[in-house]
Amino acid sequence: MRFFDEDNKRFQWTMSVLMIVTVLYVAGFYIVRSRNTHPCESDGCYWEVVNFPEEPYRTIYYPLIGLDRQFTRVRYSGEER
């Protein structure tokens, strides 16, 4: 029996678990980020400042933090401009 066959229950369970874990990972990042975000306080500042918790959260969510930096104008606390 091949792993990628349509009738393979092991494959279906594996994909279901992977999808659930991925959704929980992204939702956890969004919850932590949204609770710690505030706009920049100076005039003419177009950045959002995120007071993201330090270790171990930054290590766990490092890939999503990198994507967030690329697609939005955000600065995380403890970083240089």
C-alpha cells in the first residue's frame, strides 16, 4: 500500500493533523501579535510597533516574524531600525 493513495487512512490522518497544527501555529502568532501591537507615537511615523515577547516565542515564531516584516510596515521591540 502506497502512502499517497486516495484510500490510505494514514495519509488522511497525517494531513489532517498537519493542517490543524499549522492553523494553531498561525493563529497563535496572530493572537500574540495583535495583543502587543500599537501604532508609532511620533508624528509622521507609519510603522506599527510590536512588543513581541522575548524567548522562547521569538524563536518559535521566527519564520512568521520574517514574513510579517516583509509584507507590513512593522518594527518589533528590541530591534534597530
